Amino acid sequence: VRWSWLELPLLIAALAVFSTGLAMLLSSLYVRYRDVDPIWEVSLFLLFYGSPIFYTVDLIEQEAPGASQYLLLNPFAVILQQTRHAILGPGHPNAWEASGAGGALIVVPIALTVAVGIAGWLVFRRLAPRIAEEL
């Protein structure tokens, strides 16, 4: 048991905001624009392989120096990296350290998470009354 495990509820909340916002946005748009489905399938494929699930950011940094900065622009990758650091300990760098450049780029995925959450909520709230009519 580590003190860093106390970060996990915040990380789960960030993941919930990002995924719920994305789900509300996609579900609202799918009713009107059926082309969202094939575009989302390709995007999901890129998101899966663009996130450090089966590999670590350290491995990417060894193979391609500087690439971890671009990898950690993905909000899901930042949440995964920070969760790995919180659970496994200081042997894995946190998202701030892994992003390099003094950690200034970590603001981008945080802003994207908040923006996706707000945009999803606003779009869903606006389109929800007409969804049943368009189905």
C-alpha cells in the first residue's frame, strides 16, 4: 500500500469525464450523421495503439527520443501513465516527467479532457430533445 494510491480516484474521475464526454458527443452526432461510425472505428484504432497500454513511455523514449512528448498529448495516455506511476511506484515516471520539456505540454491533455467533457455535455443537451424524432 502506497500513499500514491490516493491519486486513483482523481484519475478515475478524469477518465470518466473524458470517456463520458466523448460518448455523449459521439452518440448525439451518430443519430444525425451515420458516417460517425466508420470514422470512430479508425479513431479508436489509432487511440488504442497511440496509448501506452502494452508498452511504456520509457520504451518509446529509448527507441525514438522525443516521441513521448507527442504520445502524451493524448489524454488517455496521460491518465494511463499517471495510473501506472501511482500503482507501481516511482520506478515509472509520472506524466509530468515523461512529457519532457519541463512538463509544460501536460496542460494540453488536461485542457482536452475538460473540453471534451464540456463539449459532449453541451452538444448532448442541445440535441437530446430531437434525437427520438430523428431515429
